[in-house]
Amino acid sequence: MKLFQRPLALFTAAYIAGIICIVQLHISPVIGFGVAMALYIAACFIPAGSGQRILLMLVVGVFAVGLVRTMVYRHVLYNDLSRYAKGKMVYVQGTVDSAPVVVKNGCRFVIKASMVEAYNREYAVTGRAMVTLYRPFHSNTPIQAPSYGAKVRIRGRLQLPEEGSGSGVNYKAYLARQRVFSEIAAVAGNCYTEPSPKWSIGSVAEGFRSSLKKQAYSLFSPLHAEMLLGILLGSYSALPLDIQNAFMRSGTMHLLAASGFNCSILLAIFGYALRRLSTPKIAVNILLIG
């Protein structure tokens, strides 16, 4: 076949077909995997010595890559929390999936949802939502934000993000890049934290993160501390919107995440080197944390 003499065209068509199977099928991605399996079975019937068999199997692989990549990074799953975002008051239960950030009159964090109570029924859900807790008008008491990894139950208004904001940032697209497709607005008193174990990996990580933040804010001004933390932690959620907008306009927003990734690589390299030198474990931990 002439098509097999142009593998690039086949790979491109297979990749696009994988994307289309996920984008257009709203009932289940299983049908897309069924198509990939049918192509694989068809490839098995081609004689083993034929180069067309290997090529067709590669086409199946490219199809699966387009399928899985789109399903994981772009497609909103059928049971995502955003399916229930109708602007009504609901109960949402889940796990805090980001460090809380202080905003005007409240705080903000991402929740990984597991259950939503709407229309007098409970539904098992998946997906992430941006939660904004507001301080009551009659209270000046600072909000006690839940820590990263805490299990919470929130009563608030569940809605879809708006397209834009006054600073020119497409807020909806910004959240979608973090796989956040809905928002929850709630009063601080309507966020209930469930008891959690005193010690866990998440609590230790949050302790290190809090210590790093405290040190940064003690040495620098808030703006410069937020910039430094964004680089070290690979997160830009704490940066003001005008600075985020500047990074987005210059096309350098990925540098913040890359910097955090580079810090992780350096820690891994130095940790491995120190252990190869038979450095005591306590000394290794102190040096890496420092």
C-alpha cells in the first residue's frame, strides 16, 4: 500500500484519531480503547516477516498516545465535579490539593473532590476545584485555612470559572491548565476539617513548605518572597495576577515550574552523591534541607 510508504502521514492521522475519539465520545473512553485493540488485532493477522506489521503496531501505539494524552490532560471526565456546577449551594467533600494562598478577605486553595451532595443526593465525583473561603463581614478574625492534605467538607456555591478578569488573564484557561474546571465560593465557617493522623508524609512536606515560606518572608519583602517561593516550589499561585500576566505575555510561565523541577533534580543528585560518600544520614538530611 502507498500509505505504508508514508509513515509520517499514518502517524499523524493515528494521533489525531486518538484525540478525536476522546473529545467526541462523552459516554466513555472505553470505545476509543476498543478501536485501538481492533487495530492491534488486525496487525496480528499480517505476516510476522512483513514490515507492514511493525508499522501498523507503531500506528496503534501513536493512536493510543493521542488517546491517553488527551484523556488525561484535556478531557473533562464524565464524573468530574464541574458537571454539577450550576451556581447552586452544595456540599463538597475531598482533600486539600494545594497550599492555601491568602487573598483579599479570605484564602484560596485547590480541593481534590471525592463526593458532592446536590439535589438531596450524594454523588461520587472526581476532579479538582478552586475553593475561595471568605471571612464573614461581621468578623475580623483571621481565617484558619486547612493545611495541605487535609480532608475537608465544604458547603458553598459551585460554579464554572469565568472567562476573563480585569487584568487581561483568561482565568478559565489558567485554571484548566491545572486541571481545575470549577470553583467553590464559601464562607470560612462552612469549611469543616476532618481529624487527620498526627504524622504523615503530607504533614511533613507541609511542615517543610511552611518553614521555607516563613524564612523567605522574614528575609524579603512580600512581593520578592512570593517570587522566590514560586521559583523554589515550582508554583506561581501566590504571585499577584499582574506578575502572572507578565509571565504569560512573555511566554516564560513554564520557567517557574521548570525551576522547581530543577531544584528537585539538584536535591536528588546531591542526595545520591552524599550517600555514595558514606555521609551519615542525619548530616545528609540537614545539608539537603539547608
